[in-house]
Amino acid sequence: MPTVVFHKGGQTYTDVVKENTNLVVRAGIKQFPYPHLRYECGMGKCAKCACRVLAGSEHLPPVNWKEKKQLGDRIDQGYRLACQLWLNSDIELTQDVEA
């Protein structure tokens, strides 16, 4: 089961999630990382859930077209849309305080 380490606002939150977990779906049903994860649409249209991957990016699928459209050059800095990621391995993420 994947361990998720989530950094935001100078705080660190850690939890174990089931395989094939999406953090935006979990936050939407008030499970970890709720209420710390900022998100909105859950469909890759708004980019509110953009996070920078600090560790574990090698286990993620390639960036999809929604992420390319919403994130642009931020992809090169390690940003991904949390709503587009289904986790099967450990990951460490950070989310900016303001979008």
C-alpha cells in the first residue's frame, strides 16, 4: 500500500492509502489528504490540484494531455495534477499555498 507524504504551508501530512488511489477523490469524500489538498473540478480542467512531485515521479504514468494543457512549463519543474494520478507506489508531494 502506497505511503503519501504531503507538504503544504510548512506542515507535513503522511498516510497510507490503498493501491490505485486518487487523492482528489479521497479529499472529496473527506479522507486524507482532506482538508489540506486544494482541488476543485477533479477532471483536469482547473489545475487547482496542481502539486509538485518531490519523490516517486518515476512510478507515475506519463504526463497526459490535460496536464500539458493546464501546467505547461511547470511540468518541467515537477508539477502534476493530483486529479489525474492514480497512485500505486509511494509518493511525496507539495502544494503551493496559493494557486
